[in-house]
Amino acid sequence: MKILETKYMGLRLKNPIIVGSCGLTSTVEGIKKLAENGAAAVVLKSIFEEEIIKEHEQTFKNSLGEHENNLEFLDYFDYQIKNDVLKKTATLIEEVKKEVDIPIIGSLNCATSGEWISYAKQLERAGVDAIELNVFKLPFNIEQESDEQEKLYLSIIEKVKTHIKVPVAIKIAQYSSNLAAVIKKLDTAGVNAITLFNRFYNVDFDIMTDEVKAGSPYSSELDYYNTLRWISIMSGKVTTDLSASTGVHSAETAIKMIMAGATTVQMVSKIYKDGAESIAEVLKGIKDWMNKRKYVSIDEFRGSVHHEPNENAERFERVQFMKYFSDHKVD
Ligand SMILES: Cc1cc2nc3c(=O)[nH]c(=O)nc-3n(C[C@H](O)[C@H](O)[C@H](O)COP(=O)(O)O)c2cc1C
């Protein structure tokens, strides 16, 4: 499998396929199965600070009693709860490290800006090889300035990078008033990789009961276009690694992402749908294609079809179905 070797955030990976953050990476058994099927690294299920706070709200209320107004007690309790959750993750990391020899990337989503450093430090202490920061909050506040999101990304990266030695990636959303500028600023701020893009919890309606319900959490095999566009546009403009996430369901899509300039490719929905074996299938597909095209390393074709100031540029930047494409002849 040497021809698939990839360097990502300074880590040596045996191939470019990473399993993205999700429930499949939250147990030792789950991660073992992914590694056995060829995953080069996994991103652990995110630690969500908000969830920790909510889950323990009831316990918290019940335990207050006479301490209701005791600020030091409240502070201690808060510390204790967070510590318990982080301890569980630390145990998972310790156990999984004994079972598999692939890099383990921790993942964080903090609700309060002060906690990013302390959570990241604890993940680092627990032995993760890198950390992916999952930072997105839906910008639905009409009072907020349009660059708030970007400022938030940058301040978190600056804080975490100052205190953490392991490589740090940031996983961002596609929503931004100027995505290209945001990605470039994150690159300049020294982030080791940018994962494009997170896929979020979707809302749906039942039109007979008026019920608001959850939409499907899974992507389909045609959901990759937006990621492909942005990897293509940005790969030649940044020095940081780009990791492609969303809609990677086949070897063909994985190859396209790498041709566009992605260093690694993350898979989640396809594995939920067809099992860990689909990683092995994608790897075989990439290898077969490389043999056919006579490529002997991934680096040989990485970025071969990215955005350049030539005819490709116009293709990646085009968004409107103008008159001359309206008969569907877009190739
Ligand atoms: C069930 C499920 C749970 C997920 N949990 C997380 C998470 O904890 N943190 C995170 O950053 N992304 C999470 N994701 C998003 C995935 O990591 C990934 O970015 C997204 O699913 C797009 O990739 P895909 O098209 O291969 O599914 C989750 C996705 C799914 C389907």
C-alpha cells in the first residue's frame, strides 16, 4: 500500500482516507474495525461542551441544596463534571492506542470561548496525535455583523495554537460572506489543516402533522460538488493541508478531491450506510485507478486539476445556469 502514503499535518498516514468525526469513532471496537478495513486515521466523536452542560443540568440542580448560592461550590461542580467527561475520552484514547497503530485525532466543540484551551490541553495530555476543532454555530442573529463568524474562528485558532503542541485542524462550515478570504486568513494564522466542510443537523417538517423533525443526518453520493469546488479554488492559494469532507462515497469521488488538491479525504455517511468494508473498497478503487493511470504516488496527481488562472478558473467560479447552459449541455 506504499503508493498511497500521505503526509497530513505532519503525520505519516498509510493512505489519504480518514474516518471523520461521528459515532463510529466513539468506541475502541468501532475504531478497531475501521483501522482493520484500512482507515489511515480517525477523528474521534466531538466532545461537545454544550452537551456536557445540558446533560448534567438536572444532576447539577439536584445537588445544589444548601450550596445554591455558593459560587465556589458551583465552580467546583462545573469543573468536576467536565473532568469526568474528559476522563472518559482520555480512557478511550489510552485504550484505543494499545489496539491500533493509526493516528487518533481528537475533536472539540466548545460553547464558551474560554474552554477551548483547557479542553484541547486535556486531549493533548491524553495522547491524541492531532486535534480538529469543530467550531461552527449557525449565524442566525440578525443583529450580528457578517464577520463575527470569521473573527470567532480566528480567535479560537490563535488561542489554541499558542498552547497546544500537536497539530491543530479546524473544521468549518460552507456558510460565510467570503469563504475564500476566511480560509486564507486561517491559513495565515498557522492552522495545520482545514476540513471542508462539516455537515449539520438538518430540520425537516411533516406536512400532515405540522411536526418539526430531524432531517437525514447522512449525505448522498451527489453531495460532494460544493466541497470539490472549494478544495479546487483554495488548494493552490493556501499552504495548509485541506481535508475533504461531505459526500465522499466512492473511490472516484475520493480521487477527484485529491486531484482538486485535498491532502486527505474524510468518510462518514458511506460507512454508516455500507459498513467499514467500504473504506477497503475505496482504497482498492484508488489503487486500481492509479495503476491504470500509471501513478506511483498520491503526490503525483494531487492538485492536478485545481483552480488556476486558466480555463479551469472560470469553471470553478461559475454559479449561474446562463442561456448557453440551459439545454443541459454543460460539459
Ligand atoms: C451520525 C453523525 C454524527 C456526526 N458527529 C459529528 C461530530 O461529533 N463532530 C463533527 O465534527 N462532525 C460530526 N459529523 C459530521 C461528519 O464528520 C462529516 O463531516 C459529515 O457527515 C459529512 O461527511 P459525509 O458526507 O462523509 O457523511 C457527524 C455526522 C454524522 C452522520
